[in-house]
Amino acid sequence: MKLIIAAIYVVSIAYVHLRGRVRHKLGRQLSDHSTFLAPVNCFLYLFSKIPGKPFLSPAQFPDLSPLQAHWEEIRAEGQNLLRAGEIKRSNQYDDVGFNSFFKSGWKRFYLKWYGDSHPSAMKLCPRTTELVQSIGSIKAAMFAELPPGSKLVRHRDPYAGSYRYHLGLDTPNDAGCHINVDGQDYHWRDGEAVMFDETFIHYAENTTDQNRLILFCDVERPLKYRWAEACNRWFSRNVMSAAGAPNDAGDRTGGINRLFTKIYKVRLRGKELKKRNRTRYYLEKWAIFGGLLAVFVLI
């Protein structure tokens, strides 16, 4: 049984690594969070209704059309949040999902995260929250800002149970502010929607002198069978929701984020060690992974 489980894991990791034209280096992939969810993601790829492509047509998701129809109302609430300073960086301890993005300038304001809407969102942007909540396929949503000079490094998102939807609200409308998914560029435009598979390697940058504001949603991946959909929804409800992060003290913090707050000091030590002595950092890192593998083999 152990060999079967190990084989499934190895094959799943290989598939995730080789999927698409752009890949991480093997060492980076082996320690990437998408590796730990590789069997789950391969299950979702296997039963997906939509063929695996970096970019998808928003027309394939007609239930999202109210967002584009009311984009100016959404933009108005997003601009109000910007002026009030509510779209902001989290502190480094309480947002496990996007922790690494804040240091490169990215900012966000959550509307919901794999569950009910945030109370702060219902108070500060009620119309957008109402629109998002009226569409059952939207599992998570936020306003996301990418100021001039900001960027997001190359990465895969860890979970394939959703697709990523971006609606341009207040953007440079310029190729200098763009996202690249598996080697293909797209630049945001006001009132225009784009859909992509965030488990392909992607990055974003804003090289213009204007701000970029979008509505950012995770939309449930359509699957071929109801039982497969039930599995995906169970995982979303019980695992993804635990990564929820607050906008302010009145919002819920998920269990994974509460745990992340406690162990972040270990990560900080790792970052400091990597700056001082990269060789020792990687020796310790792979010793930990080797130890975990040994525990699995011996149990």
C-alpha cells in the first residue's frame, strides 16, 4: 500500500511539473506547495469538463456575466476603498495564501474566502458583495491592487479546484501592466474580464506609472460528475476555507492562518539563514524533507 501511495504521489508530481510550457526548476518544484497537493490536483484535472489551457473564455462561464454588466458600480466601490486606504498589505503573519506577495507591492481587500462574505466587505462595499454572493460558483473574491513598479514573482497556485477570474476596474489599459500565464501575456483593460488556470506558472508586473485595480475571483472548476464536484466542494469547505484571512479585527481568521501565525518565526529563521549561508539553508531544508519521507516509509 505504501508503494502504491508513493507511486501515485511521484506520478502526480511529475505531471504537475511537466504540465504546460513553462516550468520551475526541479528543486523549486519539489518544495513548492503545488507539489503537496499534486494528487488532489491531478484528480481535478482528470475529471475537468474544460480542457487544460492557460487562458479560458469568460463566455464559458455565463453565470459571471452580472459582474461585467455592473463593472462600473464595482469600480466605484473599489475606488472608495482605495481612497479610504482599505486595500492594503496584510501583516506578514496572518495571510498564508498571499504572504509572499505583499513584499513586492501587491495589496488586497477580501470580499469572501471559500465561505461567507467578510463582515467588513458587507459594510464597506455592499453592492459588490451582493453581486459576488449571488453567483454560487464564486468561492473567493477580493479587490486586488498592483501599484506602479509592483510585481508578482513566477508561481503556481496550489489548488486546482478553481479558475481565476479578473475583471479590470481601474487599470493603465497598457501592455506594461500585464499578467503572463504559461508564457502568454494579457494586459488588463477597464471593464474587460479574463479567465485563466492559476495552476499554470504565472507572474504579473506593472511597469507603468498608473495604478491597477481589479476584481479577483476564484471560480469553481466545472467537473464531469456530481460525485467529483462533491469531493471538490468538500475540500474547498474544509481545507481552503481554513486559509481565510481578515481585512480587520471583525473578520474571521481560518485555522491554517492561526497556525501559520505561530510557526512564522521558523520561516523567518529560514529566510535569515538563506541570506547568510545558502548551502546550510538547503542542507537543512532537504534534511527536513528527507526526515518526513523516512517517517512515511517507516510507519
